[in-house]
Amino acid sequence: MNVEEYLEKFYKLDDLEKLIINLANETKTPILTLSKAKILGLLVKLKNPSNCFEIGLGIGFSTYQILKNINENARLISIDKNFHRIELFFENIYKKFDLKLKKKLSVYPLDAFYCMDIFLNLNQKFDFIFIDSQKRDYFYFYDYFVNLTEKDALIVIDNITYNMQTFKEVTKRSEKYMEGVNLVKKFINKISNSEHFLNFFIPAGDGMCCLVKL
Ligand SMILES: C[S@@+](CC[C@H](N)C(=O)[O-])C[C@H]1O[C@@H](n2cnc3c(N)ncnc32)[C@H](O)[C@@H]1O
């Protein structure tokens, strides 16, 4: 038994968590590992944010962890550019949410850059952001993060080592993949030297990163 399998017993998963994990297995849709999902829940609980934003709804495993752990007045905007996954989420998961969960969530089928440009125009600020989208985009998200967050905001970023590729010297991957790895490396360099954020690494799976706005 590996740690992830053990955690399924340790946590006593609720019905929605079981449903999302089963749907992910059936449809081969990537979701956060359980260990990361629960770390995300803990961070949300401790931060107790009011205005949350998520890039990469998928079928909603991370979304559900955020919703479960924010207070009843807090709000989460979650986006995904993959319409099929949004459909899977609404047809299978969202309809099982109770009214309290539904009230906290807005989902938009939008690309992150388009959506964040709108937020910038509206001068929208968030105190919690979770990112689990295309890794090569992280580098280009940085300036948005600076402008869309208030002081002490927490940003949690998944897959920060890009499947451990950021610290390996030799890889036999396509040029496009290596370009992605280099962009994640550039993003890490940016956050490591940032005057806007404190940077914390969480060694779960291939790593999560937490940025705290100064
Ligand atoms: C790994 S999945 C998210 C899994 C989800 N966080 C969970 O735990 O269930 C990544 C998602 O990010 C979405 N995505 C990637 N790049 C995006 C972008 N630029 N804008 C919006 N969504 C994006 C993909 O369509 C995909 O559904």
C-alpha cells in the first residue's frame, strides 16, 4: 500500500470526495492527489480567505476542498478552458452540492489570461488563489498575481517542479516539453527573487509552492 492509498483510509472520505475520485478514474481525468488536496484544504482553513480564485477547475476535486474549508460568506470563482470537463463537473458533481456550497461558487468556462485581464480592468483583488493549470503558463501569470492580490494574500501553485523535471539535467522529451520545463524554471527563478512575495515550497508529490504577498 502506498501513502496515497493509506490516506484514503486515514481521511474517511466523504461521499463527494469518493464520487470525484471515482469519476476521475473512470474518465481518466487528472485531479489533485489526496495528500495535496488535504494540504490545500488545510491552507484554506488557516487562511480563512474571503475572495478566492482558482485556475483549473477540472472535475472539481480542488474546488471542493476549497469550498469545504472557506466560511459561508466567502466566495470562489473557478475557471477552466476545457468545456468537456466543466460539463462533467456540472452533470456529476455540482448537482450533488448542497445549497451552501453552491452559493459560494461561480464557474466560468474561460481561459485564464482572458479572465485575469477582465479582473485587472475591474480592479478585482483576491486573498486566495489556487493554480493547477498548464505549467508553461505560470511564468506569464506572475505579473497578474502581483496585481490581482492584496497584502497577505496566499497563492498556492501545484506541480511546481513539473514532474521533477525542473531539477533534472538530462531529459529525453520533445522540444515543446523542454520549453515548458524552462518556462517553469524561469518562473521559479522569478518567485525566488521576488520583491512582492515570500516563497514557500511544500514537498508533497512533485511539489506545491505557496506565495504570500508582501
Ligand atoms: C490538472 S487539471 C485540474 C484538476 C483540478 N484542480 C482538480 O483537482 O480536480 C488542469 C485543468 O486546467 C485547465 N487549464 C489549463 N490551462 C488553462 C488556462 N489557461 N485557462 C483555464 N484553464 C486552464 C485544463 O483545461 C484542466 O482541466
